[in-house]
Amino acid sequence: MLARLLRFGLTGLANSAVGWAVIFGGLWAGLSGLAANAAGYGVGLMLSFTLNRRFVFGVTGKVRAPEVLRFLAAFAIAYGVNVAVLLAAQGVLGRDSALAQLPAIGAYIVIFFLLSQFVVFRQAPSE
């Protein structure tokens, strides 16, 4: 489980780097901020699905629509928890506090990992 969690973290770092590169590349190429952001998140989500499916959770075979839908739902839930925790932390630490991001990011990681492990990629062989 620890190895899987480490691979999950590495996947998150790779996903973030690629997403940011697409966003900043899009801005450099003249896309609007909204379009660059959407492109970055779109590419990031596809990369995240691919790396998590194969590298983190060891799922092989054909990708099926229910699996993709579970992944998108898990992302939406984890992001919703992230926003809720961020708002609560901002209430305590202040609206512009960068520290408020830390518990929000932590909550996102924990929720997304658990949903990925037990819901999205539950067919994966155990380690």
C-alpha cells in the first residue's frame, strides 16, 4: 500500500507539471486564460487517469466507460471536498492565507486516493 501511495504522489506531481505546462504554453500561444486553464485541466485529467490506472493501480485491458465515469466522479467529489476544506480553512486563517491551501490539498489527495483505490480502480490486483 505504501508503494502504491508513493506512485500516486509521483503521478500527481507529473500530472501537475504537465497541466501547468499546457496552461502556460497555451497562454504563451495566445489562448485566453480560461481556454488555457481548460486545456491544462483536460490534458491533466487524461494523464492522471492513464497513469493512475496503469502505473498506480495496475489495471490493464480495455478502458470502459463506467471506469472513466467513476474516475470523473471521484475527481469531482475530491475537488468538492477540497473547496469545502479550503473555505473552512480560510474562515480560520483568513481569506488570502496561502496556508489555507494545505489542508485543502491534503483532503483532496486523501479522498481521491481512497476513491481511486476502492471505487474507480477496484478491479486492480492487490499488492
